[in-house]
Amino acid sequence: MDRLTEEYLRFKNSILALNKEEIFERAFKIVFYNEIYKYFKNIGASVDKDISIAGLYSFYIKYELLSINNTEEIAEFINVYRKYVA
């Protein structure tokens, strides 16, 4: 199992351990994790050693003008992240 899948599964298990209201409150974060994970798995995009979904999420929250609504937007988001963080 790769590092990104391990991180995703840890996140998923931590969410599933919460009560319904707490899960609802984290809906935005859940969508983000799902979309980023699917992007890397479905597109087969390379994952830099220093990239984590948690790090991407923190960057996304900080720069909300970026969007992750489709694969093109996610690719652009990853490029911006690499430019400013990596």
C-alpha cells in the first residue's frame, strides 16, 4: 500500500469514528480528501515525497481562490502548491 493510500485510509477511519454531527461538520474536508485521493489514483499522477493530502488541504484552506471541481482544476491546484510550497 502506498503512502497516499495509507494517509487516506487513516483519515477515513478517523472520520468514521466520529458521531453523525461531527461527520457533517467535516463534510468539506471529506470532499477535499476524496477528490484529491481520486485524482492521484485515477489519473496516475506522480506524488512527490513531500506531498500529503493534509498538507494540500492546509494550503487549500489558506488559498480558497483555488478550486478542485474537476481534474484540470486539481492539476492546476497541485502545480500552484508545488510552486509555492515544494
